[in-house]
Amino acid sequence: MIIIMKPSADPADLERVVARVRSMGLNVHLSEGEQRTVIGVVGLTAGIDRTSFEVMRGVESTVRITQPFKIASREFKPLPTVFEVGGVTIGGQGLVIMAGPCSVESRSQILESAHAVKEAGAHILRGGAYKPRSSPYSFQGLGEEGLELLAEAREATGLPIITEVMGAGEVDLVVKYADILQIGARNMQNYRLLEAVGRTQTPVFIKRGMSSTIEDLLMSAEYVLAQGNYNVILCERGIRSFERYTRNTFDVNAIPALKQLSHLPVIGDPSHGTGRSDLVAPIARAAIAAGADGLMIEVHPHPDQAWSDGAQSLRPEGFAALVTELRALAAVVGRTL
Ligand code: PEP
Ligand code: MN
């Protein structure tokens, strides 16, 4: 349920309503707009008599949120969520490009990648230090050394960094380095991990699980939001289908659907979405045309030597050419880049 306060409500009115909600054992999530404050009430609200709130001083109306995801829904917050990470605005009119290698491999590799993607126009550097690999015998990431190297690349370029955290027990360490915590597709429904990142105030980037529905993704976002971390980014990265020509099937539908259902920013990942470097640019364009707030793209200085995901990684020149194309496209869809 949401309780919409009148524009004329004063802080004492708000305080009384909040106190009453809390006294019923329910949780409060405030959304303060320019005109009015909306109180999101979550928990076991089924038996609540909404009219008992409607008669309180300063209350304009109450509305039941019909979606199973509450704080993530547009019903709770009609205006898009916009926030800043290290000077980069996410979710606004401007598109955000996150780029870099799949994995951090060495000091020279991540520094070279960071300078190249920055030069091409990326806003955020990506790179995995902890890698969720399908095989236990594949490269698992450099771990903390990788985090140190990412921090060095941030220092050298000024680009904020996004990196994956794989387990709840590693959040305390990764959060010391990351500007954005990435939750991988394989961990999208690791609820203890979602709660742990929700207890931080570092933005969280949630990749759609390969067999997860749009609603499943929004319910995962809800786990983070329910802990009080409101800076959540959703990512469409392709789902499993019967098709084997591509690594995954990029679900373009999910982009406008997520934007309709939720106020959270939505990013497209055409690298994992296709698994093929020759398909990354067209699917990047499709994602932006469909309304994505930005892209995550794998870029490697030498894709043929990459320790992971080389087949889907762009070379720096290819990435720079794509960003130039996207600038023109952004203008067509009323965005800036
Ligand atoms: C990645 O971003 O390199 C990654 C492992 O992605 P996903 O979780 O989408 O497979
Ligand atoms: Mn990858």
C-alpha cells in the first residue's frame, strides 16, 4: 500500500503516519517528490483498513499496490529513479555506457582497457575480479588483486568501476573497491546475497537470470530495495532459448516492459545477450532504440587472447565506432550521449 500525503502536510503529519505504520509492524519506504511525499508501506498489509489512514491529518489518499514487487513498481514511484555514481548520472536523459573486459587479467590489460574505453566515450569501467564460470577449471578471476587493479584503473582514468560480487561473505570486501556492485545472472536469485548488498548504500546492478522472467528480476530488485538501498539498476543480458547460433537470446521486449513496470534504470548487455562480437553493435542499437538507459559492453584490447568471453568482446576501435553511432541514435530517441 502507498499513502499519499497532501502537498500541505507538515513534517509532524508525516511523522504521525510513519509512527502508526511502524507500530503495526510494517516497514516504511519514503519517496519524497517535489509536490508531495509518498509513504510506501510494505509487509503483511492484507488485513489493513486503508480508510483508517485516510482520515489522518495530512493524508490525501491511499492506494493498494497491485504488483507483487512494491518499492520497485511505477505505482509506488511514477517518476524514474535517477542517481549519481562518481559524477556519472544513471537513469536520466543521458545514456550511460559501461565498458571494459569480462575479467581483470593483469595490470597492463586493465589499464590499457580503461584508457581505451574512456577515450572512446565510456562513462564507467567494468571488469570482473570474481568470475562465475560454468566450469570449475576455467579462470576464476584474480580476486582481491583484481579489485586493487580496478581501483588503480579508476585512479588513472577517473572512471567509476562496476564489478561483480559472488557471495554474501564477499560483500564487505568488494564494497571497499566497487562504485557499483554487480550481481551476476547466475546469482540473481541468491536472496542472502541480494539482502547483503541491500544493506550497503553502494548502487547495485542486477543482471537478469538466464531462465528468469521479467517479474523474477523485479522481485530480486525488491529484495535489495526492501533493505533500504534504493540505487538499483536492472540489466537485460539475454535469456536461454532453444537457439544455439547465439549464446543467449537478447530479450528486447524486456526493456520497454521493465521501464513500464518499474522506475528503476534499465541497461542492455548485448555482449552476453549475443555472445558474438559481430552482433554486439546491432543489438546495442536495438536496446537503445527500445528505451534502455544505457549499455554494458565487453571490450578487450586483444579479444583473441582474452581469458574469458573473447568471442563476444569488441576491440577498442570497434567500440569507439559503436559509441559514435550511438551518439547519432541517441539524438533520434530523445536522449543524449
Ligand atoms: C559478466 O558480466 O561478465 C557476467 C559474468 O555476466 P552474466 O552474469 O550476465 O553472465
Ligand atoms: Mn563476461
